[in-house]
Amino acid sequence: MNRNFLILIICSFICLLLTSCSSQEVPPGFPQQLADFQVKLLHEGQPVHNAAIALVTETPSSYNVLGFTDSSGIAKPKTTINIYSQLGVPPTTYKAIITHTPKAPSELSNAELGNMSNSEVDAYRKKIDAEIAAMPHPVPKEWDNLKTTPIKITVPEKGGTITIEITDNKTFVQ
């Protein structure tokens, strides 16, 4: 996964958690209009769960747009600036950065990891990395980088839903 994108995801997640503590005053630079918009991500007709979808404007902006797919493959992105966040997306054209790491079958909880020695944790992590590497990855690797993602999305003022269908041969954006 692209290190900068991972940092973006972590920072955005922290901002979303802190939103409940923030004032309701809209900060300068926050978009005046947000559309009710969602992205549906499918692979061979099946929903892709736990994918991160970041929408990046073609011109620099002061806000971030990020969402995570649920069990039905739908992400409802939020727009965030500093610690202020609102559900919705400013209408414009974006490049989509989409990442997805499947969950390994033998993945343990943090509590279980806390009971292990350092050498056991190292061995466990190698095992998990090998399991994940052997699993199918429905989202193409080049989608996790702003420079290489081919996905462009235009969010209309009225909002709506866009479906990204990944097949073995082709990707459809509807």
C-alpha cells in the first residue's frame, strides 16, 4: 500500500473520530455545497467489503474526501477539513484512490496478540502476510496510487450513486 495514502487514511480516520468533539462552526475552506453521493464497489458482481476510497480533486483543495465500503460494497464518503467533517461530497471531478487488503482467515484480535511474546508476534505476522499475499485481491494494485489510478469520478450537484464493477477482463464505471 502506498505509504502516503496509508497516512492519509489514518489521519482522516482520526479526524472522523474527533468530529464529535469539534465545534459545529464550519471552518474556512470547507466546501459550501455537498452532494449526497455514494460509491458501490463490486468484483465479479460481488460487493467488496472494507475497501478505502479516497477522492482527490484534480486541483489542490483544503479538504479530504474519504469513505469505506460496508458489507454491501457501498461507501458513503465524508468531506473533512481539520477535525470538521460532514457526510457528502463536493460536486466536481475526482481521481479515486481505492485500496483493499483482505482479512486473513487466521487473523487474531489485538487482545490475543497482547498475550504473545515478540518472537511469536513476528512469526504470526509473517504467517498473516503470507496468507494475505496468497489471497485474491479484487482491487488492482495500480488503484492505490494517485499517479497510477485510472478511475475518474464526476460527482453531480444532485448527487447519486456510482458503481465501479471490476471483472477479470475489464473495469466498468457507471
